[in-house]
Amino acid sequence: MELTLKGLHHVSAITAKAPENFKFYTEVLGLRLIKKTVNQDDISVYHLFYGDETGNPGTELTFFELPMSGRNREGNNSISALSLRVPSDAALAYWEARLAEHGVQHGSITELGGRQTLSFRDHEGQRFLLVSDEHNTGVAGGTPWAKSPVPAEYGILGLGPAHLTVERAEDTAVVLEGLLGFRRKGTYPSTAAGQPDVIVFETGEGGSGAEIHLEERNDLPGERLGRGGVHHVAFRVDNEDELKQWVERIRTVRLPNSGFVDRFYFRSLYFREPNGILFELATDGPGFATDEDIELLGESLALPPFLESKRAQIEAHLKPLDTRQ
């Protein structure tokens, strides 16, 4: 059976302050907090998941809270920008006004790679593009949160293309095409003068929810990851059986990897491509309503069963975070 990744699953970034992060992503961007839990690899810190109404795969934006993290030092071999899909070009005009109203640093509406986009940075400097789905086809978007302060006709639908900036583009391209099965869709000019064109790769049904934009830069230092930076990008695998086949494929080519990892809300595999960017493959299920009522997602601290026995210890070390929405 041919293995095919379905698109983007989630992206995980770093914040230094969970309360400010929660306020920005729910009150300004209008996303729903779908899970308040802890980093399973460091249970002393929060792991916050934002997404659409039910946290569908492809809509999930997550953050590790690392209170002592320094500012992200931007550079090569990084996930240098994330995209969020909105329904239309008209939605971008709404967002341009909304970001200005909330004092958010942003650019102007610009065509990039055949789509209308609007760049902005969050309160910690993390780089984003809002991308219009006006003429988009392919992987469907999500359903905006019903209680969002943003009107549904302008609401964020999920993740758009992840932008990778690397020292050697072809090394990453070999992994995307030869190992993961992405297809080259085309190119568009870099915004940096004198640099090679950005290469667009797509997988599955294609469209903005299934794209990686790969840029080679020979004029940048390596990134030093910190608050406002992106830790990893995850791609969608249909089910657990397929993930186990991916584990074998990654092992066969001798890439160092995590092997099969049970994250409870999904199953995962982690590995780094040749320029050092961390990729994850993650299953679509079981999902975020596994241990909480769909109406109450994100309101209390959720722990997977293998951490439940440590709840008292975990809660004693976490600063309280009111996430009732």
C-alpha cells in the first residue's frame, strides 16, 4: 500500500507566558483552546492546544510554555513562518483592521505564491501569514469556534503552508519528495533580494492545508530557538497502522527517530531532516474529546492516563491558569 500524508496536522511553538498566550490566541485571533495539558516530555510546563470548534487535525496550533526561554534568534534551518487560513480576500481586509485595532504588528495585504496574504507577528514576535482561501482547493478547512469573538465568515479555518528556511534546500527536498511523498507544485520569488526562488511542495489532496514552502538562504546564521519560535511541524497520518508503517520506512533509511510514541490524543513519530528541522508524523485520532466533553474542552487541566497518578505533583508546580471561555 502506498503511504500518503494527508496534509498538515499541527505545529508547536514556544511561549514564555501562558496567560498572555491564552489571551492573544483566544481574544485576538479568536481560536478555541481545545486542550490545557502539560508537555509530556517535561511535565513541569503547560502545553496549550488551540484549534477550530473541535480541534480537527490540520487546525491545531500548540505552545510549550518555557518561562525562562530567551527571545527567538531568527535564522537558517528553521520553521521561519506559519500560516493560518481564512475564508476569503474580504476576510483579510477584516483582519487588517482587527490587527490594527488590537495594536498587533502587521504588514499590508500582499500576493504571495498565488494567494492573497497578510503578515503579522504575535506579542512575542512569532511570524505568521494569514492566507486567503478565496481560490483554494484541496484539503478542507475546519469550522471556526462558535463562541469566537471573530465573526464566522472571517474566522480562521486552520493551518496554511509552513515556511521552512534552510541552508541547503535540496537536502530537505530529498526527504520531502523521496521519503515523505510530497510533490513539487511550483516556485515563487523570494522576498530576499538575490536569493533562490521559494519551492512549493504539496501532499495528499493538496491546497494550502497541505503545503510546505521551502526557501534556501545562504546569508543567514543558524536560528537559536526561543520564545516566539517554532519547535516542530507535524503531518497527518490517517491511522495507527499507517503510522507503524512510517516508523519502519524511517528506520529503513537509517534516519535517527523517536520510534512510535503514544501521545494519547494522537500517536506520533519524530525525526529531523538533514538541515535539522524537527518533523512529526501524527495520526488523525483518537482526538481531543477522548477525555473531555466537547463543550468543555480546554477548561481544566487534562492529563493522559499515564500521567494521572502524578496529578497532585504536576498541579503543585504549575501556576494556575484560568482558561474558562
